[in-house]
Amino acid sequence: MKWIAILPIALLSTCNNVAPACDYQSEETVKFQGHIESVRYMDKKVYPYHDDTRKCIVKIESRIDGEWYSSSAQYIFGPDMSEDSACGLAENRAKVKVMREIIPETLTSERNLQCNLTTAKKSCKVVYMNVNMPVLGEQKVKLTTCEE
């Protein structure tokens, strides 16, 4: 008799695996309307940071349209990365930082909605049934059935 109390839960969970018909993709890109003519290092230091990590801090000057602009950045790295690679990433961060301050940016965005309209969708219908359950008495049960 206990299986009758579980019946509504089993009946209600028969059609939960319907796949979405459409896929949404979004892609944004930033383009700078200028460039850095040259870069010179002002300072580069590497310090022990936390546990087995280290931190590279770089200070650079970038020439844009004949003028020099200062910038600095840092990069934290572990034992699997070389000091030169980490400081190169810190330098890139400093370059992007100065470019965002000085050079105008253009932001482009592309969004695509791809739908598969050739695959037949599952047809589902809802049926209500009166079920007599011990202890609970007569209950109205909702049953969802889907064709595959």
C-alpha cells in the first residue's frame, strides 16, 4: 500500500528531459584606435608572495603619439611558470592599462541565436486523474505524458 503514496511523484516527473530548441552565443571584442609606438622598462621586481608563489611588479613608460605615459602592473605566479613569462604578462597588463587611459576604444558585439527547426519537438499533454489513496483519501493527480 505504500507505493500508492509515491505514485503522484513518479507521475509528475515523467517529462523533465526536454532539450532546448535554440542555442544562444555572444562574442564581444575591443579594438583600440591607435597603438603604442615603443615601451621602456623603468623598474622590474620579483618578490616572494604567499606559500610557493611569487609576484612580479613592472613599471613601464609607453610612447603614444610621441608622448610618454607611465603605467605599472603586477602578476602573481607559481613554481610552474618562469619569471620572464610572468613579468611579460605583467608588462602586457601595464600596456593595456595605459592604452585604456589614452587611446580611444571601439567595442563590437555579435550575438547569434541558432535554432534547430528541423527536429520534431516532443508533444506533451496533461491529464488529471482522481486516485483513491489510503489515509489521504481521494486525490486529484496531474499526469504529464510526452511522445518521443
